Amino acid sequence: MWKTIVRRALLMIPQMFVLSLFIFILAKQMPGDPFTGLITPETDPSRLEELRQQAGFYDPWYVQYYHWIANAFQGDFGKSYTYKIAVSTLIGERGLNTFWLSLLSAIFVYLIAIPLGVLAGRYQESFLDKSITLYSFISYAIPTFVLSLIFVFIFGYRLMWFPTSGTVDVGLEPGTMAYYWSKIYHILLPAITYAILGTTAIIQYLRSEIIDAKTQDYVKTARSKGIPMRKVYTRHIFRNSLLPIAAFLGFTITGLLGGSIFIETIFGFPGMGQLFINSIMSRDYSVITALVMLYGFLTLLGSLLSDIIMSIVDPRIRID
């Protein structure tokens, strides 16, 4: 297993290299540049040309790519033209916000989805099952930005239960209990929104697996031995039904870490999703390429994590 993990990790290197080359060239094809937004009636065109020369914008693409990838291997992804700080520092700050939002969202997703999926599968065709299925269809059909706007309007502006932007109240001293509670308070509403939209697949997969497991021979054998139905569900059906959910766990974790563009933008939450869309709007190439590289790495990591989790949950499975 460990040899396979090392081999898969080494295979990520050429994959990331191809991705970096593709993204770098694609980013350079975008119209405009980060300095275009600096143009005002008082702007001296010669100053803009000087900035472009200093940034190496007129060098051949392969020269620009060589300098960029050489610096990237040293952890230097350049400087953000918009935020005027190092890209690694900027992504580190935003990534920490997205991490806590993702962690809370993942907890809510599984706290909601697993009980509902189990109940829907156990009480198949009942009113409860139909209600849960209806909820799943609605949460799947409603667009992310629509639900986010509804929640901001109702819980943020009408009821005023939650803040509508930021990550912490102004004026609080870092490290105090009030500071940490404020951060949790700011994350709650976007995390709940994220969770409601992310439960559909887990509920439907778990429901289908439980319905299918109820007809398997091992369940009939357990019932013939007089084992109570409650124990049959907890020891046999539920455990085997979790395997498809475990297969998606790696992708779920890494997907959440990528941030949600719509949720973070609408809730004014300064995470990686909001940073990504703002960087595209401002033609901040250094941030765009670094973020896409990070998303690509998270996708590859998610695939590997899913295989590892599956092999742990089900010892019969071994990753090759």
C-alpha cells in the first residue's frame, strides 16, 4: 500500500507540470493585463509601459514560464498586482478562512445527510422517505447563488440573526474568546448554506445502498438467526452502505478546501473562492495561476485520499 501511495504521489509531478504549462499559457491569452486597470486620465502611458517591462510581460512566453516555474519550486509564486503582497502570503491568509469554513461545512453535511439517508432507506416509500427525497430534489435543483441570496436576505437583513459579511467583528482582540466566537458566528450561515446544497448526493447514494443491502443474503441470514433489526442495520447494513460515501470523502474534503465562488462572494467571506473570482476580474495572473495549480493538486490529492479511505474502511480493497 505504501509503495502505491509513493508511486501515485510521484505520478503527480508530471501531471502538475502539464497543468502548470497549460494554465500559464491560457492565462497569458486573457485580454488585458493587471496594469490596464490603472489607466486614468492622469496616467502617463510611458509609466504603464515601464511597469510592463519590469514585470517581463514582453519576454517570450517560454522565458516567462521558466522564471515562473523556477520560482514556484522555491515557494515563490510572485506578487499579487492587485493586493500588493506575495501570492503565497495572500493564499495562506484566504486559505485559512476557507479551511475553517470547509471544516464546519463538512461536519454539517454529514450530520444532515447520513441520518436522512439512513431514514429514507430504512423506511422506503413511507411519507418520511418521500419528504426526504423531495428535500433532496429541491436542494439539488436550487442554484447556489439563489439560496445564498435568500439566506442573506432572510437571516441577515430581515431577522438579523447572522452577519452578512466578513470573518470577525471589528475591534476584537485576537486570541480572546469573543474573537473566536465572532469568527464561528460569521462562518455559521455560509456553512449551513454550503451543507444544505451538498447533502443531495450523499443522501441518495446512502438511501440506494441501504435499500439494496436489505435484500442481500447476509441480511436474511442475520435475521434468520434472530438478530434484532436494529443491530442488523447498525452492524451490517449501515457499515456496508457507507462504502460509496467513503469513496467520495476525499473529493468532498478537497472540493470544500477549494472554496465556493458564489457562497464566499455573496456572503462577503474572504476565502479562496472569492479571491479566485476577484483575481480573474482584475487580471491578476500570478494569483490565477497559483490558485488553479492549487485546485489541480487538491483534485489529484482527493483521488488518492478516496482510494486510501476506501482501503481502510473495507480491508478487502487494496489500491493498486
